[in-house]
Amino acid sequence: MLHTDEIISTIRMLHDEHLDVRAVTLALNINDCAAPTVDLMCRKVYHKITEQARNLVSICDAIGGKYGIPVINKRIAVSPASILLAAHTSSAALQLAKTLDDAAHECRVDFVGGFSALVHKGISKGDQVVLDSLPEVLSRTERVCASVNVASRKAGINMDAVLQLGHILPKIARATGEQRGFGCAKLVVFANIPEDNPFMAGAYMGIGEPEATVNIGVSGPGVIGSALKRRIASTTKKLTLNDLAEEIKITSFRVTRVGELIGREVAEKLGVGFGIVDLSLAPTPTVGDSIGEILQTLGIKKIGSPGSTAAVAMLNDAVKKGGLFASSSVGGLSGAFIPVSEDATLAAAVRDGHLVLEKLEAMTSVCSVGLDMIMIPGDTSPETIAGIIADEMAIGVINNKTTAVRLIPVPDAKAGDWVDFGGLFGSSPVLEVRNVDGSKDFVNFAGRIPAPLQSLTN
């Protein structure tokens, strides 16, 4: 049971510490928009989205104003485009993507996710249409985001799809070369993709979800960082990591309660069901709103040094425990993100040579997602890109967790060059990729890496 007075007091206490609702995502099932012609299908999609989401932004703004807490991003996620495109061609894919883009513009939302394919066990015709169209779709639309699930605990890793994506990512980068390859920032490759994730670029509406639902992404790195600093400054006795983990857990509990209150009100006003609260500590380039700063407060002065992975593990676990205790509707990813370009402190650690690709990969084994917003040299070979993706997928499959890759092979850039996307996407140096093409033969075997023994749980 939610107590409004409790939520209000929490908001007042945390008002100046970058607490916000990072994303309100309206998820819609558009499978009933299937049609024998592309024009009819697109008309049905446009009508359904604009009718359902027309008031989303105004409702979010009104409720955010009511509680004095901003809703930063308003978004739409739809069921996988590959289902609608199963009977069509790649030209239909572009037309559908433009329709999604137009609908998002009409509803004034930031992004629309769900241009997605689920290929963890094989590639259907509709999936292949999506894959083939990604360079054109992501370069010729503004607000459309895509995701591809190439691995799962039960299916293993589809290396055919991984190898394709190794070739597709450079094509997307070149197609958006004037934007330094920004199109790749709108594509996430997943293992164990969640069906209710409100965060872009990986949001989509899963097959098991209802007709329409509201999912909330609440993010409070600044809040947790400030709570830790207050605890350290106000305590005379020696603190242990156990004490600091407890502080993270308590603060996460409060933040989750805020998200659920706002999410339920938005859902009620829209006349749809409430889905989940995703308490993911998603940083921004703003100083004070950083996962990296939290790690420094925990005593990791040089992020990437020994102990960094353990600190991320502690943070991630405490966030999940606090969120789960606060609500029976916690879902999505719910943990700590480490997107390099979107976190000024992490980007600085890369610049200073403390944080390298291999250490980032190690940290993703215990964080909420994976290798996120990583700039790599534009001449990195497709096989090497596929190898990076495969390694991250393996972490997800073996550890039964969601992992993801959002790599940007920046055209004409080399390691150390600084790339600035601006806004929430931030900036960072291009990371060095070592041992290039050392796994080329392995990746080119393709096929499928079978599911691990631990998958046999029935």
C-alpha cells in the first residue's frame, strides 16, 4: 500500500539530488495491425499509437508538476516489428519504421522502441527483414530504436546472428557518418532480453505482456551518491561496506516508492494497466549524477583499478534488494548501468587510461546490463565486433542475467579520439580494441553455441 505522505517527504528530502523519473514508457501491442498490404498495416499502426499515446506527454508533465519531480523522457515501446514484417520485404520495414517515427513525433515522445527481432534460437523471415533493414532504418529515422536478442539461457548463443551484427554495425555507423556513427547508439544487442524494459534503446513490448501497459524507469545515482556522502560525513565510528550497502538499499527503497506512485497515476490517467518500476541507476553526463562518482565515494579512486568489479557488484545487489522490498512490481533491468559516454566520471577514467575494454567487460558480469555506449575505432573488423558481442552474450547466458552491447564503431576515429554526441548520450574517448582479429576463425565457424547445462531446469 502506498502512503502519499511518505512519498512526498522523500521527494522533499531528495529534491536537489538529481532524483527524477528517467522514463515513462507506454508499451503497446501492435500485432493486431497486421495487414496484407504495407499501406494498410502502417495506417493501422499510426492510428493505434496516436490514439493510445496522444496524451502521454501532457499527463506525465502534469503529474511531474504535481509532485515536483520531473519526468525526463516519455517513450513508446511496441511489440516486435519482426512479427508484422514476416510477410513483407525490407522496403516495408523502412515504411513501417517511418510510420513509427511519425507517430512518435505526433505524440511528442522522445523515442519509440520495438523495431526488434528475437533470434536467440534462429532467424525467421521477419527477423531477417529487420536485420537487413537496420542500416537504412536507423539512418533515416530520428526516434526509432532497435533491439536484437541473440542469446538466452535456454537457447544458447546464435552465432549466425552475432556474425551478421558484426557486419551490420559498421554499416549503420557509415550510414550515420555525419553524426559520428550515432545510429549505432539506437541499437542494442541482448542476451535474455526483458519483456518490460522501459529504457531505450532496448525497450520493446514482449509477447507475454498485456495489450497496453505503463512501465517506469526511475534513476537516482545522484540521490544514492549524496546519501552515501552524508552517511560517511555524519558518522564518527568506523563504517564497513556492509553499512554502506545498507544505506544504498534504504535509499533505493525510497526511490522505488516514488516511481511506483507516479507510474500508477500515469497509468490511471491513460486508462491502461500499470506494469513495472525499473530501478536502474542510469547516469547522465551531469556532474553529481554518476555511477562513477558512487564508486569513488565507495573508495575506488581510480575506476578500473582492482576492487572496481566488487564495488559494482555490491552496488547492484543493494539496489535490487531495496527496490524489490519497496514494490511487488519491480521489473525491467533494475540495477546499475555503466554506459561510458553517458557518465562523465567513467568517460574520464577511460581518458586517463584507468578503465579499459577488458575491465569494463569484467564489470558487466555483475552490473545491470553490459558494454553500453562504448566508442571503438571505426576500422574495427566485423569479426572482432562479433567477438566482443559474443563474449558479452556468454556472460549473460552462463550467469542467467540480462547482458547487452551498444557499440559505436566511430567512422575514421582511432583510439583516444574524443567523440561528443551531446545531451543525455554524452561524450567519451574511443576505446582501444586489443588483439584485433585474434578470434576471426572462431567467429566464422558461426552456427550456435549450445545452451549451458544449467539451462536444464525443467
